[in-house]
Amino acid sequence: MNAVSSFTQCGNLDILPAGVIVIRPDYTVVCWNRTIEEWTGIPRVDAVGRDLREIFPYLEEKRYALRIQQVFEGGPAALFSTQFHPHFIPAPLPGGGSRFQRTTVHPLSEGGETYAFIFIDDVTELVVQVRAYREMRDRALREIDERKQKEAALEESEAWFREIFDSVNDAIHIHELREDGLPGRFIDVNAVASRMLGYGREELLVMTPLDLVCGEHSRPLEQIGREILETGQAIFETEHRKKGGDSVPVEIHAHRATIRENDVVVSIVRDISQRRRSEEALAAANRKLNLLSTITRHDILNQVMALKIIADLLEMERDPAVMAGYIEKMRFVTDTIEEQVNFTRDYQEIGVRDATWQNIAETVRKVTEGLSHPGVGIVTATGDIEVFADPLFEKVIYNLLDNALRYGGPSLSGIRVSLATEGDRLLIAVEDDGAGIPAADKKNLFQRGFGKHSGLGLFLSREILAITGMAIRETGEPGRGARFEILVPAGKFRGNSVPGVTRE
């Protein structure tokens, strides 16, 4: 199999604003996205299938080769920072000069093969801002030192400094430096820092950066502190809590400086929410592509092979009764193929459109109108509650009701959709009084391929719900009916018409 066809998600990488190169352990290029083409001027057709070291010979140097090899050997992702590797690949700017890059290399597996996923982020603007700020800072400090005896000139300089300080795109924190390298009290922050976090400047000046942290640092805090003391700077990631309680992922470039004879740290703080979403998105796309590839290349081909065998048997058969049996099997196989094709269509739609607020009762009503349920009553007791879900949430409800009608057996007389709470979560119950689900089947209920037909419905339902953090489980009793429970996390539902459920 050639390098192009063996890695299936290459086409999706063209939408990313960052450069992406995917290589095999022998450095053969299997993906070369549009951004890399634009940066380097090397067309994809000239890069894919070649050894990356042939294109960029310096990658054979130990400072690159050893760290990339560690990724292939199962080690952690490798980071090539702007400090030591500012130009991982040659990428000239239209107006002259080279792009500054922050490069990470991640391990990636597909189809039994291991790849290195090289993600190159253009941080030229950030580097320019940092340099501009340093030049601005030094110039301002020189002026202040020269004019410290002149009150009016000093005030003018500070006003000028504040205007520039507040006009950059990223948040800037200036804070005290403790003896252990960790941050002390804020000395100053710019307007962007206040807007990013929702705190006023005066509120922040009585806090420390550690008061804002609400997640893990990308490296141990003590290690970051030592690095600032020993090298004068550090780059790391963490999460900051906003005043309203929400969090924002940030990348921090911390630089040790001396201001008015005081040892301080000046940090450029960048909101990386969009970058994190792009990485969420990439992982989800990879998982979807793997599954769709399995279905199209394996499951459907198996059914086609079965269809050919039955056709051969039918051609040799003369007994009408046996022929009728073969024809019925052919119908069953074609029905299975149709279900699998429909599943691929539905599965590729998951997460494509933005999640929306959906009224549970209205969704059940729409689904019920499209179902035939003579002699079976469907009762909805969900009040005026809405859930924040993928647009395919309606398909989940349809699948649960349709399964109850299909497999409830002769004892089925009613289906009920109701609500309850479990801690801070909302519980949506879809239960019936039919035959129920055997205990031995419960553990595999949501696995793809399990069940009386293709088993894709409940698997698809679980995947749809997972997009917005929901889960699903079955808690019914065999012989007394099935009960499926959808668990909706706090913040993903709203309304006030059910006891224990409050408007978010």
C-alpha cells in the first residue's frame, strides 16, 4: 500500500491553520497539508512518499533525530520551542524574514502502523509582540531612569507606557518573583488580562497568578520556578479561572526582568482555547475515520461476499422452496448493507453541526409521529426541560423508542419517557413494560455489531450523546421491561418544570 492511501485522515488536515506533516518511522512523508505547502512552496505531490530528511537534511542532527525517535518508541510528545528551535522548517514570510514556529511531535497509530504527527504552529506574531514589548520596556525604563528627578516627564512616560501596554493582543502580567522562582503578588496587568479573566485591574493587584490557576500545569510548578531562576524564562501551559467561574486554557511565556531595581517576572499570557478545540476536533476526526474505514472496507465487503455466495447457490438450485429461502437470505444481506451505509452517513454527521438547546418533550413528540405503535401507549413526562445536545439527539430518542417497539415482545403495552435527577445531573429515562434485556447481553449492549441486526443503533446513540458529555446506560430488569437512562451533566440542561431540576 502506498504512502498516500495508508493514512486516511490527510484530507481533513487541510482545514487546520497550522502546518501538519505526518511521517512513518523511516521518515517517509504520508501527509503534507495545505498550510505546509503554502509556507514552504513545496507542493504536496513533491513531498509525499519522500524521506523528510531528504527535504530537510538538518533533521538528521541529534538535537532533532533523538527526540523524534523517542516519539516513535512510545515516549512522550516532543516539543521544539521557539527559544531553541525557532525555525523547525524553512518558512519564509511574504515580506521577508522567516516564520517563528512552535513545533510538537506526537505519536499516532492507525491500521496497526505508528506515525509521528508533526504540528507546527506559527507564533511569529507572538514573538514579534514579545520583542516589541521588550524594546518598549527597555526604552521606557531608560527614559524613567534618565528623568526620575523630573515628576512631570515621568508621568508622561508612564501614560505612554500604559497605552502601549494595553494595546497588545495578549494579556501581560507583571508580578513579584519569589526566592523559589514561584510567582508573588501582581505588580501590574494590562487591559487584555482584565478582559480575559473578568476581573478589574485593582482586583487582580491584590492577587497572585497562583490564585487564578484551576488546572494542572503542563510541567511541575517547581520545575518551572527553577527554570525561570536559572535561564531567565519559561514556557508552559495551564488553566486560569475567570471571575464568573469558567476556565480558560492559556500558554504563558514568562521572562525574568529587573524593573526599578526589583526582580520581577513579565509574562505574556495567550488564550489557547481555539488551539485546544482544534486538537479535540482532530482526535474526534481520527476516531470517526477509523470506524468508517472499518465499516466500508470490512463489514460491507463481508456482506457483498455473502451475497455473491448466495447468488452462486441460487444459480445452481432448481427447487422453488430452497430458492425462496436463498432469496430471503439475499434480502436480509441487502438490508444489512443498507443499515451499514445509513450508519456511515449518520456517523459522519456527528459533531459536524454545532450543538443546540433542544426541548425533550417536543423531540419525543416529533419522533412518535413517525413511528407505528398500535396498541402501545407512549407517555411523555418531561415538562419544559431542554438539553444542550448534538442535532442528532432526535435520532437517539427515535432509536430507543423504535427498539422498544421492535423487541418489547407481545407483553409490551406502554413506553414512558420521564425525568429525574442524580446528584447535579439530569436523568432522562426511556422505559417500557415489555420483555426486557437478558442480563448476559447488558455488558455488550452499546458495542458496535452486537444485537439482533447490525447493532449500530445503540452504538451510534452513545457516540451522539458523548459529543456534549452525556452518557447512556440500561438499568431495566429482564422479563419486566427495558429502561435506558441518559445522563446529562450539569450545565447541559435547563428548565424549571420538574422537581429538583432548576434553570441553568
